[in-house]
Amino acid sequence: MGARPVLCAASAAVLRAGVLAAVVALLLPAAAAPALAHAGGLTSAPSEARVLAVEPPVPGLDVQAVEFGARLRLVNGTAVAVVVEPLPGSALSGLPTVAPGERAWWSDPRITAAAARDRPAGDRLGWAVPLQVGDETVTIHGEQYWPPPPPAGLWWSVALAALAGPALAGVLGAGRRWGAVGLAVSAGVVAVAHLLHVVGSALVPEDRGFAAMLLSAAGYALLGWPLAAAGAWLTLRGRPAGPLLCCAAGGLFAIVIAPVDAFTLSDAVVPFAWGATFDRVLVAAALGGGFGVAAAGVAVLRRTRRPVRRGSSP
């Protein structure tokens, strides 16, 4: 008879955790929307912009493609204002006018149009952005370049391995101490992998604060990180709610958080401070590992729910 109160208490804890997760999820739509991309709205892409020349050259004027080709940066070291000309026929373009001694970053619609075209790997497409430097007309000449993409099959295999590891450990180790430890460690690895992915993404934008970019890229991970940490801690301590929280965190990362970055596994250009290969490892670990942790959590929970024996009537 003693097992029934334990199951009732565990069910109550599960219900409270589920209600809390639902409430927090409903309160976070504003934070989650920017997580459809990397920090600052940057996303992985099949191509990148390159600045080739500024013609005619102007002493003190420097233009570079930054943030992995997502935006242009203009540094005005001249004595006159520099105006980025709008598209023909457009009076209100939102493009910058840069005062002397100032700098500006912008995403140019001419580059965006060039990047929208589907091109084979190794191809290049030229573009031009006109400037007005005082009374002189100047043109930024550049190209959109499509680098060879990564082997997507290989990276999806890495994600599958990240799924299989925790899932098999959870099934084989359910009811054993090493299985609980494996579940807790796997949940922690998934959370840390995604945290590093977000930090590396938040370091890319040049003109925005790191804290703001971290929150921009985090989204529902603001719920997933503490959920995974709490689940891992409670699982190691042998608490009934631990595997459930690990399962919930794994599902959250696998279904809601990590899939928005899945194109990182197949796109050639990845806006990440520590290299595209490392970011692909992190995304594969968070995506595949999330599914694996969810499966392992279910296996441990099913093993934990032992049937209650009914006493025989005298």
C-alpha cells in the first residue's frame, strides 16, 4: 500500500511541472520569435556577399561585408556625408546616411535579391550598390558567392548517433543507477550544446549588445536550459520528477528549439563565432540528443512505474 502515496505524489509533481511549463511557454512568445534565426536575425545560408572594390576609390571611405556576408559596414573617414542610394523608383528605402566620422551597418536589398537566386556551388553573381559621397557618385562592386555545401548526410548521421546514444542507454539502463546517470548526463550535454550554439551566434552581430543578442537567439531555450538542469539534478538524486523533467526538456529541444537551426547542417555559410563545423556539431547534438533524451526519459519513467499489488481479502 505504501507505493500508492509515492505514485500520487509523483503524479502531483508531474502535473505541477507540466502546468508550469505550459504557463511559461505561453508567456514567452515574444522571446521565441527571434529564435527562428541566429542572433540579430542572422541565419545560415547557401551563399555569402563579398565586397570587391569601391570605384572610384575615396580616401577614408571603407566598405566591408561583415557578419558572414549578411550586412555591409561602411566607415566614413571623409569630410562629407555618404548616402546609400535607394533602389530606382523607391523614395523611402531605409538605407543609411553616414555622417563624417561615423559608421553604419545595413542589409542591402540589392544583395538580398542576388542571394535569393538558386545557384550551383562555386557560382558567383555580381551586384552593385551606388553611393553619393558629397557631390561624387561612387559604386560598391561586389559579388554573391555560393561555397560548396557541407556533406549533409554526414551531419544528419551525427544527429542520428546523438539520438541513438541516449535512447539506447535509457532503454538498457532503465531501473539501474547507471541508466539514471546516463539520462542526467545526456540532458546536460543537450542543454550545454544548445547554450554554446546560442553564445557563439550572439557574438556575431557587430553593433548590438551581447546580452540582447543572447536573449534574441535563446527563445524557448530560456525554459529548456533550466528544465534540463533541474531534471538532471533531480534524476541524479533519485527523485521521481527528475526523469520526467529530462523527458520534457529533451522533447522541447528536439521539437521546438533545435529544429529552427536544422539548415545549419546543410547550408554552406553559418553565422557562428567559432566556426561552422563546431556549430554543426552543437546543432546535431541538440537536435538528435533532444530526441534521445526524450526517449530515454520515457523508458526510465515506464520502468519506474511499478504496478501496485492488491492485497488479498482475508
